[in-house]
Amino acid sequence: IDELLAEGVAGKRVFVRADLNVPLENGGDTVKIADDGRIRAVLPTVKALADAGAKVVVASHLGRPKGAPDPAFSLAPAASRLGELLGAPVAFATDTVGESAKSAVAGLADGGVAVVENLRFNAGETSKDDAERGEFADRLAELADVYVGDGFGAVHRKHASVFDLPARLPHAAGYLIATEVGVLKKLTEDVERPYVVALGGSKVSDKLAVIDQLLGKADRLLIGGGMVFTFLKAKGYEVGASLLQEDQIPVVQEYIERAEKTGVELVLPVDVLTSTGFPDLKTKAPAHPNTVAADAIPGDELGLDIGPETRKLYASKLADAATVFWNGPMGVFEHPDYAEGTKAVAQALVDSPAFTVVGGGDSAAAVRLLGFDENAFGHISTGGGASLEYLEGKTLPGLAALEG
Ligand code: 3PG
């Protein structure tokens, strides 16, 4: 983007593909943004372009609407938050490439900013059919003279605005993508050791490829979240009614064996918090969890967080790290009774002198929602799937397109 700015963008229409896919809270008539981290993350790029006199057209997806307009997934709240953060008016188009978008863009003064409606209200955005995606990319291209890719959270998606559009316009990476890639490169290419990784989240199937890679890279791997029960089961423990992916047990068993062979320390919980049911996340009514040993989960109970001994254990395993990567909550942190595990890992990162990277929409939102100061971490990534796929060593369509 610096090159682009040096060449001059005054009066040019610059399309910024951002990731404004923020968590929304429904408060009756009003929709509130639960965490605006992703909007703040794209500000440097939008500001720099606007200050240089560009006509900035910001586009993003939000949620997973089914290729047609759906008010529940409107970008309008994100657009108004962007305006607040910029301290400048932001025009909002109620469609993505239609009359509203065209007139919003035509009405932009130099240095003005417009947001167009959710890209995924258009079937072409996510289509698997190259021609259909291409057609939509052609329509997006009509809105701009230059493309800036800055939606790091979506670079792993082969979508029209991420992959096809940059091929149709002069293009550059924005500041957010440059920062994110710089940090992840450090983790993959010249990581300082000990390199400790804490992985949580609910489904082990989402994390298999990254665990596979990390077994050859990390010195220590701490496991938490719903996926931990597949590990405990693979070790031969009974996990009661806990979340379990039966079909993944053999893969996990192979990982446990490989970790032993290669000397990667694979750390599992020694105790867990359990209950007979899932907690009420709306009322947050007290859930009265039980603390049980990880190998003694009662048959009718399910594990919902790591236990107090495990919190201490994980904190000690993070204390001597030189580099930490953390992805995925340790428990159902949205309920206060099951937030302690996630808090303990976040606190261990805050206390650590290591270079700490928090990856993932959920964990990034978790640290902010739990009240941690984001400046206390080395880097909080805006990408969940994107940062994991980068660490897996995959080619990410949105990054490849910017290089082309
Ligand atoms: C994310 O939240 O990880 C990104 O915004 C991508 O969203 P998606 O998984 O719906 O493509």
C-alpha cells in the first residue's frame, strides 16, 4: 500500500476488501457490535487512503447469509461503527453492486468513505463456479480503479472479492494483511524457542491439519476446549456426555504417539469442570459446576472447561516460553462459571515475557470480552481460520492473488 500511496491515489476509487465480520448482539430493536476489533484493525488502511484523497469503497462479508439479502446480516451497524471510529461520515449502500452502491460511490468526494452492503448477499461471492464468481467480480470491479486487500480474516476463502477481483484491478496489500503475515511468518520461519502452542475450541476436526504441522514445529502443545475430550477418549478415558468426535479418535491416537516419538510435549488436562447440562448463555444463571479428575468424568456429565489444577499446570507450561501461539477458548467462556480456563491462559500470556500471538476470531474476542488489555499481547490476529491455514502451510487464495 505504501507504493500505491507514493504513486498517488487522490481522486481514485479504491476498493478495500476488509473483514468486518464482527460478532453482533441482538438487543431488541437495536443491534450492538459485541467486539469491534476487526473494524479497528482496518482503520490504518482506510485512514491512510482517505487522507491521501482516495475515494474509499469498503466491502466485507458478515456471517454466512445464503447468497441473498438477509437483514440479520446487514453491514449497516459495522458501517456506522466505522464512521464513529474514523470520526467522519461514512456513506452506506443498501446493496453491493446495484444502484445504491453505484450512487454511493459516485457521490464520494476525494477522501470520502463508503461501505457497500454484505458481499455474501450475492451468490457470486462464494460460488464454487469460476464463471459465476468472475461475473460478480466484474461487477465489483466497476466500482473501483484500484484494489487493496486488507481482510486478513477471509484470505483463506476463494471468494470473488478476495480471489477474483484483485486480478481485475491494480492491487496491493493493506497494512493489516502486511502485519498479520509478518507475525505468522515469524512463527513459521524463525520462531524463538521454547515455542508453546495452546489450542482450544470445540471441534478437533477443524484443528487436525494444524496439529499435524505443529507436531513438527512446536516444543509443547497444550490442549483445551471441547476438542480435548476426543484426546482424553483416545487415551482410554471415559468422557461421559462430553463433546466427542468418535471418528477422529484414531487420528488423535496417532498424534499422541507421534508426539511421544518426536519429543513434543503434548499436555492434556488433569481435571475438568463438568455439569449435567449445557449452561444457559442468555441468562447466565449459575451452573454449579463440579470439578472432577480428567479420567473420572461421570457418565451423565459433560466437560465444559479445564479445571483448577489444569489452569495452574497450563500457566506453568506457558511461563518459560519464548514464543506462544494461542488459538481457541479453553472452555465455554461465554458463561462466567466456565470462563476461568480461558482467563487463566490469557493471564499466563499477559504475564509472560514471550512474544505472544492470539489467533482466531473467538480467542481474540474472548480476551477483549473478558476484559484483558489487548496491548498486553504481542499480537492479536483478526484471522481464525486464516491464521490456522497459514500455519498449516497452505497457499491462501487471498494472499496469492495479491502477489500475482
Ligand atoms: C472469520 O470469521 O473467520 C472470517 O471472517 C471468515 O468467515 P467465514 O468462516 O464465514 O468465511
